[in-house]
Amino acid sequence: MKQLFTLTLALLMSLVQLSALGQTTNKELLNSKLDKGNWYGELVFPSGTTFQAHMEVLKSQKGAFDGIIHWPNYFNTKTKVEGIVENDSLKIKEIEVISGKVMSLDFYLIKSIEEGTIKAVALDDEGAEEATFTFRNEKLLSDKELKTFGKLVKSANEKYGSFTFSPVELSKADEILSQFNKVSEADSIYLKPLKFEGKVEVEGMTMDLLCYMKLPKMRIEMKIMGMSLIFGKDDSVSWNYNGMAKIAEIKPLDESEDNNMIADFDNSDINELLEDGFEIRRLSEGEFDGVSFYRFVLSKEKQAIAYYINKENYRVYRVEKENDITTTTGEVNEKGQFVMKEIKVVRIANTMTFLIDEFSLDQEIDDAIFSPTEETIALAEGNGIERMQKDSDYFNELGIDFYREGKFEEAAAEFTKAINLNSKNATYYSNRGTAHKKLGNWYKAISDFNQCLELDPKRNDVFGLLGEVKYNLKDYSSAIPDLQKSLEDSSVTRYNYYYLAMSHFRQDSTQQAYEVFSEIVKREDAIPVDYYNHGYVALSLEKNSEAITSLKQAVELAPTSLDYVNYLGIAYFRTEAYDKAAEFFKSAIELNEDDYVLKQNFTDALFMGKKYEDAVTYFRAYIDHPKKTAKMHNQFAISLENTQRYDEALVQYDSAISMNSTNAYYYDNRAGLHAGLGHLEKAIEDYTTSIKIYAKDPEIYYQRALLHKKNHDKYSACMDLKVAADMGHEKAKKESDDYCSLEN
């Protein structure tokens, strides 16, 4: 199996080769040129493990690019990358780590791109998909999303630190190791029996620390509230005992994992690793927390470990392994011996800090303390499970109480305590994820919900929560399958349907959104906004009758909602029920008299319903508003004309044309009024202007011909009649035959 971050980093690289526009074919991918700038994404493994990333593309050309990837929640790592084309596929190769944790990388493959969203997969050694990635261009992210990522970076800097390093010639490695070995011999005190005491800080808790070492044997005991947590190692096993929960675990040494408590104090020597077949892959130098260092990267097959050697004293300052980073600081005593004062172990899940107050050498230590007791052995065989559940449930209940009080940060902290006691309880993760969701900590929420589902894949309700978070991150395509899955849960609520429908709607999948909203309005827990949304989407699909039914229900339940009332008016308007439309537009105006669009809707409905007298009244009231339109002036003029206010009508036609002199319809209307008032020349002039704007309306030629005829201009009349007749105007053809014959 590839290392976790091997997949993470190089997979992201496979994304950057693409243009941000359109579905890209394989040939187009190979010739794509990625826009320079910032991209943001999220890598998701089948287990639910999720990593966020920021990519800065520095150089780009067809089929190639150079850039830097930043993974803040994977040990704040930054890597230099390049894109390559190989075997007719676009692949990405990691070049070097320039900041953060050591890792091993491989090649990865792009699958598709659609308008600024890139999707890629990581492949295992057999070519099977091992992880998926969705990456979006910075232009698609909201300010809120960018701020959220900024907070993640700030948190990563605080947790992991931020630094960079530059390459050093490998030929210098022997010289550095020679100095390192001299110091290691002087520090042989750690090969003698010793004892140290102090404190341990982890996840907001502080515990007393007592440690015995008789390497390779170790015993680390931490106490809190009078109860002990013990981690030990003898010649054959490593073990741990949890006095709070009355549980224990014992493993043979060859099965012990690197990320246990013992490993925090047992970082293998560089020389031992070199003897074991590791090779120095890279040597670099840099500065971190005021400490100048050399950085050795040792690798063997797919394992990689990095050692940071302090330039000042040639002691190991920091060690990076697959799942953790250990930083050790201390001081040299009067005998020239290095004494540890602080050991900080940083993992993705938590950070532990060991603060050493007292340090004693040459201790008489009974070897029995390094081995598990009979009680520990019995607990490891299954005793204490009920107690563990009881204690972890206590913190879980505290978290629930805080959550109900709206104290979401406090709730998350209590849920974390429950998880620390029992990391196998799926509910604790879903509870903490829900608290993070309330706090807007979207990525933390996703991580918790995924962990819950890994422990209990049947928690369909959690798929709903996961989908809701992805919706808030505007990752609608990923939200939809989660929300769809949530509908299988017996306790499904309208929220599951709501976020599913809205995800479809945000992706312009209007029909799918309509179908889901149709299900919501059938539910007993439907609320006014559900009826409104259903009506709104129905309108966009021209299902006007259904829109009216749902919008009426929304208005009945929430009669003071401006949008509900206005859109009901729009629905009636579209069905040509103009009187009803005017009724609701007027009600909307009463809810917000400052919204001029509502007044436009209202006068439009009066006009279309031929309520000209009423229309004139309200046009007079609204027409002097700065947001008035040429259309309103035109409708006002027609209403005035139909109520025999001809002089005023001409003034309004003039205003409409003044605001929009390219609308032929306005000239036609004014021409008609001029003709009715006997202003033949002015009418002919308006029709002539109309024809210049749009010359394909035979009716206008016909009307101008009639005016020419009245004006005894037979030639011009016949010319217009012929044009209209040639366009298929039957009256013009008959008039032309009768009026334009030679006999006449």
C-alpha cells in the first residue's frame, strides 16, 4: 500500500494540468494549459479520511506545469511538483518536499474537468482507484470559503509550525554524521537506567507524568483525577492500561504500531536505520523555531523518516515518521550531558506535549515494572468494556447538554473527551461533527462524519449531515449522493430532502430539484419555504398551475413573506390571470413600499388586464421614480390613449422613445396615435423610423401605405403596399390590386 500522503500529494498534482473551461477530452487534456494562480481542493479516501489542499501554479504551458502544493492539515506540508505526459495520459510527479513532513510519492491521473472543477483519482499498484479528489479554481470560491481555508492554514501553522529548507550536497552527509556520532556517544546516559517526572498536556487536559527507561524497556505513566494511563514495553510486548476506563491492550513487539506512546520516546538512531538498509535520499538545511538544522531524509522501499539535526549541538531536534512528528528540546547540564526538557508529539488527530521537571540517572529499577500486571492482562482479554462505555458516555452527555444550550465549542470539547476514552463509538464522532457543523468548521465536521460512517456504515442519518456540510461548501456534486443515501433512513427529515433539492438546483438540474421538492411538500413536516421553493422551481419549468397551488399554500402559512406573495403574483401573471396577479402584487407593495420592482409588476398586471383607468392612477404615482423604464412610459401612454388622454399619451410616448430610441414598437404606438389625431406627416415619420429599426414587419408598411393614400401620395402608397404584399400581407395585396392598377 502506498503511504497515505503519497496518494494525497501526487493525486492533487494530477489536477493542475487542466484548463478551467468545459468537459475535456483526453487529447485536450494532453494539450491543456492550466491558468496560473490558486486552486483549492479536498482529497477523500474510501475510509473517509479527508485532506484539504491549496495549489499555487507558478508556471504553465501546454501539457506541463510547475507549482507548489500546500496540505495544511497533513503536517503543514508543501511540495514542489511538475506535470508530465506519459503513455497518452496526463500524470503528475512530486519533485521534492520544500516544507513540512517527509513522504514518498508516485504518479497520479486526471479523470475530468468541468468549468473550473477538476476531478482526479489516485491509483494503487494494480491500477485500481484508491482515492478521489475535487479541485476548484479560486474564482469559484466565496469569500467565506477562502476565509475558512485561511483559518485552517493559521491553525496548521500553530500546530505544526511553518518553515522551508533548501538542498545540501549529499557529499556533506558523512561530515555531519561524524559530528552527530560524537555527540551521540556523549549522550549515552540514555542507555543507562533513568527516571524522569513532569506533566503531559493533550487536548486541553494536563496529567502528571512519571517515566522509567532501561532501554529498550520503558514505562510511561500519566495520572489525571487520581487515575492512571500506563504505556509500557519489555523484551517481548508493548502494552497500555487505561485506569479511567479499566481497559488494556497488549501486543507482541513485532505487531506494535509506530504511532503508539512508546514510539514517542524511542526514535531509532540514524546509524541503526542505515545499517538496516535505509539510504540517505535527500539532505537539506533550514531554520525552525529559531533552530538552524540539517534535515536527513532516509528511505527504504516505501518507508521514509526524516531527522532534523541541530547545527549548534548536532543533536536530533525533530523526527518525522509516517503518522507523527516528534520535537525534542532540552539543555546541557554541568557534566556536559543533554537533558530533555520537552517532547512534543504532533499527530493529525492530536498533539501531546511532555514537560520534564525532574531527571534522575543511574536508577535502580525493577524490570517487573516494564511488563503488564495480571490485572492488565485480564483487562486486555476483555474486562472493563462496560466501565469504559460508562465513562465515555458521561462526557458525551455533557457534550449534549452544552449543545442544547448553544455552547457548541464546549460541546465539541466534551465529545472529544468521550472519543479519547472510546474511539470506537460512532455516535461520539457524529455528535462532535454536528457541533463542528454549528460552528462552521466544515472540514472538521466532514472528518468526524466520515469517521462515524467508517465505524458504522449503516448510519444513513449521518450521510444527511455530511451532505449538508458539503452543500455549505458548495460541493454540490459530492453532496447529492450522500443526501440521496440519507433518504433511506427511517428518521429522515425535511432537511435531508431540502439540501438534496437545493444541491440539484444549484447545479441547474431543475427537473431533479422539482421532483425532490415535490416529495417535500407531501410531508407533514413541510414548512412554508418548502412550498415556496416548490412553486419557484415549478415556475421555472413552466408548471404554472402547480406553482400557484404551492405558492398559495406558502402565502396562507406565511402571509407576510414578501417573496411568497410576489411570486404568487408572478405565477398568476403567467397564467394570464392578471386581476389575481395585480391583487398579490399590490399586497407585496404593502409589505415593502420601497421596492420599485413590485410597483412595476403591479402596473404591468393592471395594464395587461386592460384596467387602464386604474393603471393610469398608479402610473402617475410611480412614473417619476429614478428606476422608471421605457416600458413603463410606453404602457402609461397606451393606458392614457385608451382613456382618451391623448396629449398626455403623446408626452409619455416621447419619454419612452427618449429612453430607448431603438425600440420600433414605441414608434409604432406613437404613429398610431398621431394618425388617429390626423397628424399624418408625424405618423408617417414614426412609421419610417420604425421600418429603419426593423424592416420585416409587413403591417407597418401597410399602415404607412394607408397614410400615404390619405395624403394622396399614390406612388409612395403603392410602393409600401407592394412591399407588404410581397411579405404575405393579404390586405395589402388586395389594396394594391385595387388601388395601384393602371386604370386608377
